[in-house]
Amino acid sequence: MRICRFDDRKIGLVKGDQVYDASVLLERLPNFRWPLPLGDALIDRLSELAPQLEAAARESTPVPIDSVELLSPVANPSKIVAAPVNYSKHMQEVVSDADLHHGTEVRPIERMGVFLKAVSSLVGAGHGVKLRFPERRTDHEVELAVVIGKRADRVPRQRALEYVAGYMVGLDMTVRGSEERSLRKSLDSYTVFGPWLTTADEVGDPGNLDLALTVNGEARQASNTRHLIFDVPKLIELASSFYTLLPGDVIMTGTPEGVAPVVHGDRIEATIEKLGTLKVEVGTA
Ligand code: MN
């Protein structure tokens, strides 16, 4: 299944280039009172709601996906976990370019672990990236984004994929500079997910997916997730060894080589095999 969120908090099922409104499912989600529980209620109930999603979609008249405003498929992650350098060719380019490392120490993921991005940085494709510091360099990073489907506490890598609800194309936008990663990657709109969530059963092995990114049609990044240093199961094992992952939490797996700046007016297209293409405009905040 390909599940999207669109327009004014609607839930949709994507088939081909059409989206079927399944927002009637909102009635099936809990009506919370303060304090709100952490985690994403839709992702938490995805497997039980899947048949109803299909049924609701059958009742609706589809509209072209290009005619809707796509929101982030995950609305309420408690954490956006991100891998630092996790492709060896990207490690080489960062180490050799002062504009990328800015004198900060670049360490392998074995020593570095993972970091967090602010959940407030999250947007969908329709919102676009808004540069907050146009005078500073902001780079694109295409990444496979893994959506956790159930509570995961100290999960061994052998069982890790059982905890995955699905996958999305992710953009980990980054302001270059000397500050901590978590700050430079947490600006409003600097995390883009979409175009929709593809459930894990449709993806199979996340360790052999082509990923690519273009800016204004020009190729910038192209690789395959088989080149990940820490693959998806290992990242889930690592992250869940430190903290419990909740339904809707997202793990961004790191970007391959080819990172480069974007400016106001650019159009980014990020594609991952089986997951679709995230089309994002770059503007100014
Ligand atoms: Mn990244």
C-alpha cells in the first residue's frame, strides 16, 4: 500500500498517479485528551486499519496526485533519528572538502552513533524547503527513510525488519557550518518526507534500492542502499539499544556522495526505487 497525507489533513491511498481519499479513517483514530501520548496514532494502527483504508478508497473518486498538496506521510513522529556519514564515498568527499566539514571532526558511524533532528523541521513535498539563511550554504541529502511500525526496545538486527511499517524518500537538508549537526539540520522545513509511505511488504529488502537526486533536472546524487555502511537492520539495532523507538519514529539512513548546494528557485527531485519521486521547490523563509 502507498499511503499519503494531503491537503487539509486528509488521508489518501495512492494507486498509479491517482490518490483516493480515505479520510473517513480519521473517525477510527482516537480522540485524545491532554497530555497527548507520544508517537503516531495512524502508523500505530496501520496494520489493523489497512483493510478499511482499501474499503474507504474504493468508495471515493480519485484525483490526480499532482493536483493535491502532499504533507509528510508521518504526522507525529516522537523522534527523527538520523545517521551521520553512512556511505564510504560520501565520507571521502566530506573529509576532502573544507566547505563540508568546516573543521569539525568527521568520524565513522561506528564511533559516532546516530543523532536526532527536531520533529518541528518536518514537512511534506507540497510545503517545500524554505532557506532561513540564504547567505549560507544549504545542501541536499537524499536518504532512505525508515518508518517504525511498533514499539522497538533493544531489537537485535536479525529481527529488526519486523518493526518496520514502511519506507519513504527523505531529504535531510543541511546548513553547512561549524555548529552541531542537530542544529544545522533542524531548521523549519529541513526534513522532507514523501511523496507517500510505501508499506514494507511492497518493498521487501531495503538493502538494494537505487536512489538518486536531481536539481533542475541535473544529476547530483546516484547510488544504491547496498552501499550503506550500517544497513537498515543495524541502524534499528543501534538506535533501539539507546532509546525505545515508537510507532511513527523515522530513521534517516544517511546520504550517498554528491551533496551540493541549492538556492532559492531550485527544484529538487529525489527518487528511490519502489518508493517514488519527491518533488520539492526551494524557497526562502
Ligand atoms: Mn544526512
